Amino acid sequence: SVRQTAKQDQQDAHRAETQTQRALNDQRAKPSVSPHQDPLAAAQLQVSVGDEPGRFADPLCASDPNGDADGDMLTNLSECLLGTLVDSTDTDQDGLSDWLEVKGVQFAGQTWYTNPLDQDSNKDGIFDGREWYLGSTNENVPADTNSNGIPDVWDEDNDGDGVRDNLDLSPYTSTQPDGPNARFFTEDTPLQLVFNDLMADELVKVEFQVAPQNPDHLWYTQNVLDWPLDDKQGQIQDADSATFYDVAQDLPPAPNANGDMRLVPMLEIEMAANAANLPPSEPCTAPTGEETTCYPLLEQFGIAVQPLNGDTLAAYVPLQVVTDPVGDNNVAFYGQMFYRASGAWGAPANVRMVWAVQVLNDICDAYDDNICSEYSAMNVPQLVHIYADEWYLSGIHVTEEHGADMALIYEDPQAFASAGVEEDGPLYLETLYGLLYGLDNTFLAGADCDSVEANGACVGNDQRDITVPELARRFEHTINSGVSDTDRWNLPNVLRVDRQSYASSDIGLLTTAVTETVRILEETYTPAWSASQPITPTILLAYESMSRSVNLDEGLAGNANLAWSNQTLTLNFRQSGADAVDLNTMAVVKWAPYAYTTTDGWVGADINQFYDNALASHLARDFDGAFPTPEENETYQTLAQVLYLAVYQGNLRLVEIGALVNGQIQRQIIAQEYQKPSEAIAVTFLTTALESIPTVLNALIVFSETWAQIAHGLTLAG
């Protein structure tokens, strides 16, 4: 019927939004509505001045305006005015009903509303439903974690620890002085960590977000001092006045040209040597010639392990400043430590925040009247002293890694001729946009859609259709001669897929950036580059990582897997029972452009310059005359640019949840409603006069004045 057809179109237009479509919307970073503006009254005002009544039309708006098709206490006409779905109680799928978002709530003397068309009304990275209910004792009253009179759903800093939610490792919990878990840690009273029930031989990553008691200390790390020149006596000497910038010119001149002494923030983690649970070690020789023990994996991340005595080791974890771009303020430090469980955890690990004094020391070899007359080495980096600080925990997140499968996917300049298509230089991007469209509807959607029933429902086999190994099988053009055009989604057969497996996503990302990407650029794109015809290729990274994790925020919900006892924090990774920690599989897609210079070779292209120049020029050619009107071409071109930036920042999705049952991991696929079989994706690229990128944008978005206004706003904001 007309009603059923209209309803299906309505559902398809909204529920079928992919990660990419949401990413386009998410580029509008500011909150989408005012917290105190009645959305229904605003919608009625729009209609009264002739604006569009909403994004979705439904016959019930006219035939039964006072009815309530979905029983959510909003009339059909109200839903049409708002743009919400007539037959869904939660249009934006954020966990809050449309009615609750629209009717508003009285809180701290004001009426607060959320946006029924946006999962995250205040753009802080947390869905409205989670912010409303987590910690709330009344489902009709939103939570206010820090009791500041602003509901969490509109609060930029839920726990009030000075780190805004979108930067906070644990946005609901900290040990800040004014909070319910107030704890300061010092040299004599360190944080004590215990992890129980870890699976043997799995890599464990511990992420710390810490803040010194004195916030001024957050700026110490950016100060560089100068040891007195011609000091040729004592433990620290400076005979040549060299600075950090002089000896390492890959560092920025400011502040490194200011001198040769600086404070370096670190975490000192003290642990029993016989139960340290560290990653594998190997014998090695120190620069002094002394035989010692090295930890190669830890050293990749700048972590040093030293013996304190025969029974105790200390790991020194470098800390990075967390800077809030709003106000350009330093708000915390971040660091990460790695373990590999080999048995019971044993005694708690003592965690202290320390400042190491690092100098470029000139090493004296001979003295004359107590003044150095000959040097054996100049400007040797040394830690000459360590000071403990007082600090609190802003957040902690512990991840038990279960491996990561990664694929670097890129267009092969040598494959275009054999594929019978025109070469796609200088950006080598067209086919990647087409691949992205397919990945959105399969890989990122957790698709299990081997066939489709008459009503459009997917029928699967309890196996995800597209995994990283399957991407390599289908799209690596050197081995896919037996793969059908449909399974390749009718994309040009010009892709290479370099697949690698790693113990963790962090190791994989580090190796990918340092080794694999460089190799691909040198082998594949250096032959295609010339000074007269430079190229800026894009490489897409698709990966899936498996892990179990526990966050400091678990304590807010009374989770039995987290407990405090004085200064001791215990995190439990139960493997079975009601409190078992799930094994989650995340799918991630991101890409980046690369540029070549004769001085530096291949480097990551400046994303702002690429976005404004190379990408804009390429898309202008693609969209020139692609659609009937200049407004459509300009709208789609802008959204294609924004889409590139969104994927550059990364799209990720939970696609599987696993649990340990009788010693075996049982997995549940988390398939999205917008999942598609290969046939449906392939049809998109089967017969079209458009280039790949306009085809993708046309498939993702139906042009409307709303999208034109959004694109215009993004152009002005850019």
C-alpha cells in the first residue's frame, strides 16, 4: 500500500544510516539544539514561516494527525513536524524515547530538552541515553554526576575533574579532591594496582590519565632550561652550550632551543621481580657495556625497566600532555603500560607520578686541577634525578588484547591498464571511495547477510560476511582471479591488500606506521612520482581488534569487577558467570594521504592543505556537471570532502561480542539494520555514468535543501 511504501522509505532514509552518513552529520561539532529550547515549539515555528516541516513525510500526518502510531505519546503530526519517525519510539536510537527528549525535564530550576534526531545532543562523544540513565536513581530525571546543576546529557565534564568528556579516559569517575572517590597519591602513598583473572599469555594494555595536585605542573614539561656554560666540574657539565634542538633537529625549535635541561613527567611503576607479569625479555648490552635485561616490546613505547634491588623492578612510563583545544589548556597527562599475564598477579604494583630531570651531559674523561680537560662524549642524554609529585587519577582503562588483523588497502598504479580503466592519479582515490561504501554496509555493519527474504530481511549463517582475511581474498588483485565481479562489488580490479596480524592493535598501528606504510609507498608509489607530476596517494587501513576491557567508570554502576580499598584499586577480568568481561571485536576504517619530498621522502600529507587544495581540486573535476544543478554539485562536492575528513579521523564499530562458555569463546554478531549483501552493493556500481565518488555520495545521501544548507554551513565554517 501507499502507507506501507511511505513507511518503508521513511525507515530506509533514517535507520539505514551508515557509519559514513553519521560521520557526515558528526562534523557539525557544536550542539545541535539549545538545551532550553522546546524542540516541538521550534518545529512549529519553522512551519509557520514556511520552512520544511521535517526530514520525513508520512501519510499519517494528514490522514490521522492526532493519532499516535507508535504509542510514544507524541501525535503523528508532532512527529512529522519534528522529523521523528511515526512508528519508532526512539528515532535516533540513543536510548531515550522521543517523548522524553521532546517533553523536557525540570532540573535545577530550568527545563532541559535533548535532540530526538541526534544520538549525542551536546557532542561530547557519549550517547544521550547513557548520559541520562548512568548513575540516575529515577529514570525520569537525568543523572548529574558532579552535582553542579547541569545534567550529564548537557554537561561537558560529567565528573568535574577538569577534563572534558570527549578527552576524558573515564568521563564519569576520577579520584579528584572534591569527588566521591577522592584520593591523592604521593611518594609514600602510591596508587596500588591489582588485576585478577587475566587470561594467560595475552597482552594487557593499561592506559592512565593523571593530573598533578598543582595544575601549574601541567606546564612544566614544556619548559627547557639551560645549564651554565663552561661548567666543567661536578656530575653535570656543559662545555659546548648545545641544546636539545642542536642535537635533534627533528624536534621543534621552541622550546628545545632554549637549553639542555628539562623536566620529563613519568609514571614509576614498582613491582615484585618474581611476579612482574611483564612482556618477554631478552639479554642485551647497555651503552656502558654492562650486560642487562631488555624488554623490546616496552621499549617500542619508550618504557624503560630498571632493577631497584634484587627483589623489585621499576618501569618508567613516559607521559604525554593532554591539551584541550578549547582554550588551549593542558588538562592532564596520559601514559600507557603493557603487561603479559603469566600467573597470579601477586602483590599490588605501586604507581607514582615522578619528574625526571634530563640533561645533555658532557662526559669528562680527564681532569686537570679538578677541571675537565678532555671529554669522551658530548651531549649524552641522562636522567640525573627523580622527584615524586602529588597527583590524582583522572581515568584508567585496562584492555586485555586478543589480537588484531590489519589490512592496508591502496590503488596499484600498475594495475589500471590490465583492468581496462583510466589511471586514477594523482590522488589514487576513486576506487577507495567505492570500497568505503561497501565497507560501511558490511565490515563496519557487522553484516551477516548471505541472502535476503522477500520483506528485505537478511538471512545469515552466524559468520560475518566481510572480515580482514575476506577483504584480502576478494580485493587483492594479484590473487583474486576466481572472485566474481559481484563479490568485488563491481569495483575496478586495481586494489592491493597487504594483510598482517599482531598481538595488539597498538603494536599493529605502530608497525604499520613505521614499517609497512613506508614500504608500500616506496615500492608502489615512488616509481609513479616525479617532480613534474607529483602524486598524493591515499592508503586505507581496515582492521579488527579483539579485546576485553574494564574502565574506572565501571565503579559508578556498582560493577563487581572494580573495587577500591584505601589506595588499592582492584580490577577483575572474570572469565565466566554473571560478571564475566565480554570479548569484544571492533571494526575500524580510516585513511590518510601521503606526499613525497626530495628531502624527507614519503611523509603524511598536511591534512589541511590536502583538504583545501588537492582534494578540493580533484572533487571539483569529479562533480563538474555530475548532477542536474550547480547547487547539487556543490552540495555533494562539499559532503565528499567532509566524508574524507571523517574517515581520516576514523570510523569504528562494535561488530561482535564474545563470552567464555565451557572453556570456548562463543560469539554474537552485532549486525546493523543497514547491512547489505554483496549483490546490493554491486548494483550501485554496475551501471552508472558517474565517477566513483559522485556515485558513492549519490548512494549515501538523497539531495535536499536541508543537505544543501548543511553543506553551505560547513563551507562557511571551513
